[in-house]
Amino acid sequence: MSAIPAALATAVALGGAGAAAGLALPYRPRVPVVGVLTAGVGVAGAVAGAAALSGNRWAAVCSGLVPPAGAQVAVDALAGLFMAVAGAVVAAVAVYGIGYAAGRGSGGLGSRTAQAVLPLFALSLVLVPVAASVSTFLLLWEVSALGSLLLVLAEHQQHASVRQAGVWYAVLTHLGLVLLLAGFSLFAARAGGETFTALRAGASGVPAGVRGLVFALLALAFTSKAGAVPLHAWLPRAYPEAPGPVAALMSAAMVNLGIYGLVRTALDLLGGGPAWWWLGLLAVGGASAVYGVLQAAVASDLKRLVAYSSSENMGLVLIGVGACGLFASHGDRPLAALALAAALLHVVNHAAFKALLFCAAGSVQRSTGLRDLDRLGGLRSRLPVTAGCFALAALGAVALPPGNGFVSEWLLLQSLVHGRQVPGVAVAVALPLSVALIALSAGIAAAVFVKALGVGFFARPRDRRAASAREAPPLMLAGMALLAVAIVALAVVPGLLGDGLDRAVGAVGLPGTGAVSGGGARVRLAGISASLSPLWVVAALTAAILPATGLPRLRGRRGRRVNARLWDCGGGAPTPRMTYTATSFAEPLQRVFDDVLAPEQHVDVTPVRESAYLVRRVRFRHRVPDRIEHRLYDPVLRALAGAGQAARGLAGGSVHLYLGYGFAGLVVLLLALAVGW
């Protein structure tokens, strides 16, 4: 008997019990009880996902839950991969969240509302991949969206910026829902059913133009959920304002649902499509990767920096999915399978290191009350475990060996480099450009996390709160330790995912690749073979680093040491004001990409009253706004505000006038239906 239904039933029961405990229990027992039950939801989801990855499948119809057809659910290896990732992240973050919310009072994340919503949100992350019909999928999708919105607003009473972030997130996430409704409705109407089985069977009979429109609508919705440009504006607002555990769940599990939805609909239900679908996806992925990492490079807010890193990494995943579809459209199925395997492996790796990055950033904020890197510093000695976890996760984020992100990006580059044999001028241009964008994003990502570590953890403290910071509570450290163990395992023995990854790729009709097996990664294509062993990479790095660091220390101990003050050129002892800030560190990079980032600088000089030649005050202001938001969203918002002001004239207060509006709208609707029929 499959373990999947039993594990899912356990997750549902624990999620319901957690919501009830959040509402009923007083503050002191509320946080640990809800945290344990939420961790149980994650463990049950991970067990169900692991069972699916091992080859088990399960499907059922739950009548009466979602009228009129009931809830259609099904689990295959592709769904299992995302369930296992979400469950593992939920389990670790729930342990971390107990320590985060404890002792902070009954407001914020410890409030009844937040504690009741938290297990339901965790449950929705596990259950969205289980949906096997449009109605079931949209219901679970909306539960996830509403749950995350309420958790983002958990601290709205303490900070006005939280409310603004909630408005942006609510608008953009429900814009995505509208796109999903339009795309799925059109697809289901043409395919003759709303179950995934009916959509899969009827996709071949849908006209090419309609299939293209369905793909465009769904791709916009799913890439918005993944934080890809241009519908990414919610991400750098919501993540920094959300409590640490919530930001970790959203960045490491929720954004993955966008990738799952895209792979499920575009590659599985629609069965692939023409090359222009995937070239567009490659463009979106490349733009997201580079733009996201550039915004992270100039960000001085620690959580905003990590948030933009999510946009970058989801861009890399979209490049893999786009390359998969492009290769499949040209008939090269083994190469398409390799690209998809690389994308899915990067989803797993990103979930691990991004959850740890946000947990470490949450630990910094909880200990210091600060997120501004220009005011932090000195945390390596005051928060040693947090600093070590952040460094480990940053190593994975920059895709350098032995970080866990290295293997998946290596596989992605292998698939793109060897795609040169696929014919077509567009392919010949798109693939080398994608390789260049990945290399550029990786190089800038290294600078981003050198800045975060160097300024935030190794530099001198610039604020008394940073100077007096203390390490996080044990349960927070335990949650981060679980994520750190997962990162190390994925970095050293990625072959643990080998068979499951092949089954997930096979769930969309592509052949298994064996890309990850044993102790490393392998590429086997027609006339091409390459391999990588992370264990040997770690051994080589250890053999090189230990002598380089150990021998000077041994030699230094033999000599006579004299404690003396260094010559300071008469300038006095260095102060924190003399060290690099995050802003000054990023300034050279900002100059290189000045045309892309379009920074804004203002200098106000106030002279003394008696003479214009004597200066009383100089005020310098510098900021780097999100240029896409400035050029795309601001005009739309101004137009909507203008339309709203103009529409006030339509409200004359006459009932007869309002009836006339209704009659005119009905006539227009009937005419539209007549023309469309």
C-alpha cells in the first residue's frame, strides 16, 4: 500500500489541529504547540513527496469538497519533488519559528491570527502540487496566496511599510490569479474538461493560436509567482517586511509553485509548443537573473538583498525550463531532459540555501533590530553560528565549489553549451547569450555576498545595537542547523536525488538522464560525455587550503611576538566611519551598470544668510530605485488614479442614471456575445 495517502491525511489533520491550536491556546503554549504541529505538516509532506519520488503514484476524487465535480488529486514524481522540497523547508523553518516567535509577546508572528494561518499556509505549500483539476488547483493556490498575505501583514501594527508591502503583494498576486482564471478557463473550454487528464487529452485538438494565448496567460501568472521580471515588484517589498520564518517559507517553498505550475502546464498538459514560447521564457529568465542580481548588488537592506537574489535564481531556473522546451521543440529529447533536470535540481538547491539565508537574516534582525548593512558590522564574533550559516548559504548562492548551487548551475551550463547542435538562427543566438548571462549573474552574485558578509559580519559595528548583539535562541539555531546539513548533503552527495530526479523529468514525458547519480553529476549525450565529482572537488580544495592557512600559522608561532601599536600615520586609531559601507562597496559596480540601474542623486547646498559664499549645510541623497517599477508601474498607477478621479463624475446620485448604466452594460455584453458566437 502506498504511503502517499496516509502521509497526506496526516498533513491535513496536523494542519487543521495547528490552526485550531493557534486560535484557542493562550500565548505561552501557543507558539511551541503550533510550531510542532507545523513541523509535523512538513515532515508528512516530505514523506509523501519522497514516496512519490521512489516510484509510487496515487490519485483520488474527493466528492463534495469542491463542488460540483469534487476535488481531483493525483501525485506523481514531479509533484513529489515539489512536495518533498516544500515539506523539508516547512519542517526546518517551523523549528526555527518556535524560537523566533517565543519571547516576543503576543503580537506579530505570535498573534492568534498569524499562528492560526501559519500551519494552513504550510499545508497549502504541500498540497498545491497534489491538485489534478483546475478548480482544485485554483482553490489551493488561493489559500496559499491569502495565507502568505496574512503572514506578511503580521507586523503591520509596528511598521507602516508592512501595510504598503501588503497592498503591493495583494494586488500583484491577485493579478496572477486573474491571469490563471483566464488561461485555465480558455484551455478547459477548448479541451472539453477541467481535470488535468481531460486537459492533457484534449490539448492536441486546441488551435495553435489558442494554445499560444493559454501559454502566455499562464506563463505570466506563474513567472509572477516565481518573482521574475517584470511582475516581480511584490517580491522586494514583501520579503523584507515579512517575519523571518515567513520570508524563508515564501522564498524557499512558495516561489517554487510558480515553477511547478509552469512545468506542469506548459510541458505536461499542453505537451510543449513552438520555439517562440521557449525563446520568450529564456528572455524572461535571463533578464530576471541579471536584473535581480544587479538590484541585490546595490541594496543595503540585508533582507532586500536576499530577496532580489531569489529573483536571480528563479531566473536561472526559468532559463533551464525554457531551454528544455526549446530543445524538445526541435526533437532533441535527451538534451531537453538534461536542461529540465538541471532546472529542477537548482529548485532543490535554491530552496535549501535561500531558506538558510533568510533564517540567518531573520536572526540578525531579531538580535539587532536592524536590516541596514550600513549600520551593521561585527556580527561574526557576536553571532558566530548565524555568521557561519549565512556564509555556508552564501557559498551555495554564488555557485562556487563546494557550494550546493555549483552542481546544478554546472549541469545547466552543460545543457546550454551542448545545445549548439540544435539547428536554427534563433537558437544559435539565444543559447550563447544565455550562457553569458548566467556567467555574468554568477560573477555579480559573488560580489553581492562578499559585500553582505564583509560589511555585515566582518566589518566593525556601526551601531550600538550591532555592537551589543547576542546569538539567537537554541531552537532558531537548531532550525538553521537542519538547513545547513541539507546544504552540505546536496553539495557533497547530490546523487542522493538521482533516481527521483529522473522520475520527475520522466513525469512530463522526457527520458531519464542519469545526470545526477552516485557521488556526482554526469552528462551523457550523443558523442559527448562529461562528469563532475563534488567529493573530489572538496578534497582538492581542502588539500589546497589547509597547507596555505596552516603552515603560516605554525611558522608564526616559532617567532617572537611583540605587542606594539602599529604606526597610524598620525591619523589616530581607525573608527567605523573609516571602513567601507555596503553603499560604497557597490559604488564601482553601480558605475559600470549606470545606464541599467539609473541611480538618483540629489545635492542640496544651504548657504548662510549673510553670504552666499559661505555654506551652512550640504545634504546629499542617493538611492537606486527599481527602474522597471519606475518605468512600468508608476505610469500605470498614475493613469489609474487619473481614471478614478475622472470616474467620480459618473456618480451623479441618480438611481435612473445607475439603471441606465446597467442597461447599457447589458446591451454591450449581449452584442459582444453575439459577435463572438
